[in-house]
Amino acid sequence: MITNPSGRVRAVLAAVVAGIIGVFAMATPAHAGPIEDAKVAIAEGDGAEAAKIIAAHGYADQPEVLADIIYGAGVLAVAADNGDAYSIAVADAFVKGGVTFGTANTAFRHAATLVITNAPHDDQLLAELGPGGAAIVRTELAYFNVYLPSLPAT
């Protein structure tokens, strides 16, 4: 057992532990339910899967449910440093899932309320604002068949 590891060893150990936590944070719980499944799909960048869930469960005309999905997915995506894929997946999920332009905008307003309500308890709030804003812009444009390229990796 190492009792006094060097700074380099500590950094490697911290990176390994963080990676393991990140993998488990994105894992889908068994039978989490369709709303949780949609959150995870969007957080992982799988808008097509989320669209199927939205359409199959009649969420396309439920802006409060959609807001819960995109807010929860955003929290998961930012924790996993997957904000760009998240913003693209929201657009895909809404457009391909049958969400109308008007319902999407209502869902975004409800999601903004969730952001405000949860702000005092959300340690990653500032990091969530960028992907959340990008998701809105990408979704609005997707309704007009205009798609923004992915952001370059930093």
C-alpha cells in the first residue's frame, strides 16, 4: 500500500477515480422509466433515441415533461462534459419526436423556470447555461432545416 504517493501518482489516481465516477454517472438505471431514459439518451447525445421515447409516450405535446427531460439531461450532460452533443440531441429529439415549434418554445420557458428554481442548489449552473442556450438556438434553427456545426473540442 502506498502511504505517501507523489503528486503525479495522486493525479493519476484522481483521474482514474473521476473517470470511473463519470462512467457510472451516465449509466442508465435498470427500468428507470421513459422520462429518465429520454434524459439519459439526450445527455449521451442520442437525439434519435430520445425522439422515439418522446413520440412513443406522447410527450410531444407536454411542455412540462419536455422541460423536465431537457433540464435533467442538461445536468447529466454537463457533468459528463458532453454539452455540445446534448445541444444537438435536444434539437434532434424535439424535431424528430413530433414536438411542434410552439410546444418547444413553451418547454424552453418551463425549463428556464427549472433552472431558476434549482439555481441555489446547482453547483454547475454556470457551466449549464452555455449548452442550454445552444440547445435552444439549435432547436429553433432545426425547425427551419438549419443546422449548426459541432463546436471544436477544447
